[in-house]
Amino acid sequence: MPETLAPPDPGALRACMSRFVTGVTVVTYEGDDGPRGATINSFTSVSAEPPLVLVSVARWARCHDQLLDRPFCVNVLGREQEPLARQFAGTPDAAAPRWAPGSGVPRLDNPLAWAECVPWRSYDGGDHTLVLGQVIALGHRDGDALTYAWSRFGSAVESADGVEHLI
Ligand SMILES: Cc1cc2nc3c(=O)[nH]c(=O)nc-3n(C[C@H](O)[C@H](O)[C@H](O)COP(=O)(O)O)c2cc1C
């Protein structure tokens, strides 16, 4: 039985959901005035055929409209890249982002993993929009992952052999 049948207040909902441990991504794209990005932890892999991933984007975010109509890159952050997560969540001067040279769609330099996407479909998600992207290129490296839970950054240790794949 649920603890309550009344709609949860936003604070209780946040506290409940904060127990779900996630990775941390920065979704990058070409803005009107150059490369831009937004920190997003509501990211999940959805489908293998076609290869689809999902991000949930606040309607009021500056990136919202852009992610619906242009290619973007989901950059999964490594443990040492917490300053980038803060920077792209709106903390000024947390980190000076470096961009991967020669990538068509703006991509961070040296993320733990990345997936370049073209917008596929989008769905109403209340005060967010669920944006599905079709993955057209990807890669990864070895290293520990940045995590987010209890409204705090943390890390998950992983060290697999890294082989970059392009599709
Ligand atoms: C750890 C973390 C995870 C976040 N995840 C999301 C998310 O999944 N969706 C979202 O819309 N905003 C998320 N945010 C908030 C955005 O990063 C923040 O609103 C940012 O300023 C949006 O940038 P923009 O307005 O330039 O697009 C997250 C922030 C943090 C610190």
C-alpha cells in the first residue's frame, strides 16, 4: 500500500527520487552563439534497434527548444569531471569547458562516454519534455563514473578495457 494517496508535495517527491542513484551527463549542442550544454541526470538507454536514448528536459530550460530540433551529444561524466557538472548546471566559473576538436556536434573533451544523437521523437512529460534521440555515433574510455544521489555528487568505480566504437 502506498504511504499516502494524496499527491506528494514537490519536496517529498524530490527526497524520494533522490534515493535513485544516477550517473551525470552534460548534453551539448550548437547554440545560437556557439557550443552550449546542460547538466542532465534523467538519462536512460531505451532501445537497441533503432538505437535510442532518452533525456527529460525542463520546459523552462534554455536548451529545451534546441534539443527538439537539432543534433546533440550526451556526455557521460567521469568522477573527476564534477566541476563540469556544476558549470553546466548554472554555477558560474566552476570549470572552463574544453571541447573535443573536430566533432561536428559540440562534444566535451574526454567524457567517460558519449553518444551523438539526432532528435527522434519527443513526448509530453508534465513540466518536462521527454526527448528521444537516435544514436548515430558513440565512444567511451576507461575510468570511474560521476554519480548523483541524495542531491550530492559521488562516484562509482569501474575499470573496463576501453575500446571506442563508431556506428
Ligand atoms: C546533477 C544535476 C542533474 C540535473 N538533471 C536535470 C535533468 O535531468 N533535466 C533538466 O531539465 N535539468 C536538470 N538539471 C538542471 C539543469 O542542469 C539546469 O537547469 C541548467 O541550468 C539548464 O541549463 P540551460 O537553462 O542553459 O539549458 C540538473 C542539475 C544537476 C546539478
